Amino acid sequence: MMSFVRWVLFFSLLAFFFSAPASAKTYQGQVIKVFDGDTILVRIKGHEEFVRLREIDAPETAAHKKKGQEPWGRKAREFALSRLKDRNVRLQTADRDERDVYRRLLAYVFIGDAFLNREMIQSGNAFFYRPPIQGKYAAQLEEAEEMARKRGVGVWDRKNGLKESPRDFRARTQREEGLFSSFKRSSGRDRNNRSFQEQSVPPDKIVANQRTMVYHLPGSPSATRVSPKNRVFFDSPEEAEKAGFRRANQMRNADPPIADCGLGIADWKTGGKTGRLRIEKTPTAWADLSSLSPPC
């Protein structure tokens, strides 16, 4: 009898550990930009975060003179913009800092009680994306896609619907996700194969980035990551700000402190381990963060 009780307790504990989210978190923020149907910029407690709507895949928009999946990419962005412009949102993550390979925060997005991820799919403006590890609302989103398909709305229009999924489109055209493709680098090197980290900067100078229009204080690790062609030096913060630059945000309570290079992206610890991020919209389920340290 005692042996049976032990087995019951063992399997109960096992079920708990596998079913409970490791460190899910909720964030409150304000939307300040909508890039496309599945990527937005949100201000959270004074810093800016790129947010990727979890478990959806919206049609690609035109970017960098490359064709998109129009008109569906434009329609998806317009729908998201109509729901999100200047709105306050609640973000739910499956893990505390679950990010994709472009370092965007993966989140379920809520506007009041409205669940935007589901609205995007149910309206036919996005597809359900099945990640390696499904989140809390995956079943709802998959059901929403089935409803949209049966109704023939949006990308599922029986006559003029989208003939190629965004994922297949990216693979065929060998393109990444527009604006964010520049953040995914195999290394932090310039055209002469020199590491940006190896190119020192004057220790007493403020280093500004004329591309992002932010500046880094003396001694900041992010200063060495600014591409030499974009560097502007100043003697004081006042001088840099007078020239139109702003100080790079720093996320609080980070371990180690995280400089955002003015773009809200940085190196992260996830799940207690350094250098691994959950990713979506890529062939593999994990990426080594050591190869994802782009220059600012």
C-alpha cells in the first residue's frame, strides 16, 4: 500500500512540473508603433520592447524594395493598426522573457478583454503558427483558424485568398522578417571581418550612434558595438542631447544590466541559462545567443 501511495505522489509531482509554466509573466504597456500584422513596438515602464504576437503568422509586407504578400500583408497591418493604435495593452508571456531569434518578446496581446492574437486569425488576417512548445492559448488559436477557413474570410477567401503561407513565402524568397532581419547576424563583425567588440573607443568619450540617434556613456559595453561608420563622439551628455541624441535605455533588474542600443534588443538569460532563446518562424526550436550579438 505504501509503495502505491509513493507512486501516486511521484506521478502527481511529475505532472505538476511538466504542466506548470516556468515563469509566465504579465506586462502592461502602450503601443507606439505597428510594423505589420504580427509585430509591434510597446513602451513598458519607460523602455521600448519589440513584441511578436505569439503563435500567429501574418502575411509578409513589402520591405527594402522586396515584394510582400500583397494585398494581404497590408490588410493585416491595417487591421492590427485599427485595433492597436495608441492603445494600452496587456502582454502575457509563456515564460518570463521568452524571445524569438530577432529578440522580440513573444506574447499574447490583450486589449481589455479582447484577445488580439485570436482576432488576427479569426478575421483571416493571420495564420495559426504551431511552435515546438505550444502555449496556453494554442488550442484557441488553432480553433480560430479552422473557423476562418470554413467561413472563407481574409486569406482563406475561396477565390482570391492567399495561395502561399508566410512561412513558405519566406523560404522561397530567402527573406527574413523585413526590418528585423538585420538583427539576426551570424557574428558581430564588420565588412573587413573585424569584431566590433575588438574595436576600442576612447574611455572618456560618450559614443553616439548616428543611425539610431542614441548615445552611450563612457564605459558602456554597448559603445564598442556601435559600428565605426555610425560613431559620433561627445564630451558630455548635454552636448550629445543638444545635437539631437538621446540616452540609450537600460532595462532595470537585468542580470547583467542590459543596454538596448536604442532599439530594445540585448543579450538575455532565459530559464536560468545564459545564451539560449525560444524562437519561432525558424527551422529549429532553439538558437545560440552567442551568435546573435549584432552591432548597434
